[in-house]
Amino acid sequence: MKQSIVHIALVVRDYDEAIEFYTRKLHFTLVEDTFQPAQNKRWVVLSPPGATGTTLLLARASKPEQESFIGNQSGGRVFLFLNTDDFWRDYNDMISNGIKFVREPKKEIYGMVAVFKDLYGNLWDLLELNDDHPISKRVR
């Protein structure tokens, strides 16, 4: 059996402002942006640079009860984990693009990590996992 997680949905306030943030500040690629007239929404898919796996699906809040989850989909915990092949290159680029880090870089037993906020306040780990980490072996 082979299965995979294809998309992770991220609730956003506005498609265009989210696309702008992820493509300009984090250098994600816009994979798809298709209007779905039957549901009056867009199917917006983004991918980190060079990634071939799971993508980010931007889901605009369409009901008042969804709006309270914008920026807080995980109750204040780190929600998404962006792995890189060069931590310091990406960290410095993100700083120069105005990304706010809420936890400074730290060497952990699994690799380098720092925590940043996206435009809505969701917490992300920027990671460079050690070569011997089980996930590193799967993504390289």
C-alpha cells in the first residue's frame, strides 16, 4: 500500500495577500489558482521551492466561525514545519524579507531550528534536519 498526504489546508483571510506573502517572502511556487464557481471559492495550491511532496492549500475563511482560526489553527503551537537544505541561507533571506522570528536559531539534537510567524500569526519551524534524522533520509 502507498499513500501520501497531498495538501495541508491553511485557513487564510484573503487569497491574494496570502499568495503574495508565500511567493514573495518565502519563495513558494504558485502551483494552481483555479476559481471554483459552484462553491464561489478558489483552489489555491502552493509549494516550497524544490519540493515534490505535500503542498499548502490556501482555504479562505468562508464562514464567521472559520475566521477565528485564521492564524491560530493549532491553538498557539507550531503548526507547520519547513525543512531546508541550508538553514542559514534561508534564515537570513527570511530576515531580510521581514519575516518575524519568535524563537531564535538553536542547535537541537535533530538539527537547526527557529520559529517564525506567517502573515497571520501561524507558527512555523524553519528546520535543517541532521543527515541521520529519519525524515531527512526520506526527503533527500
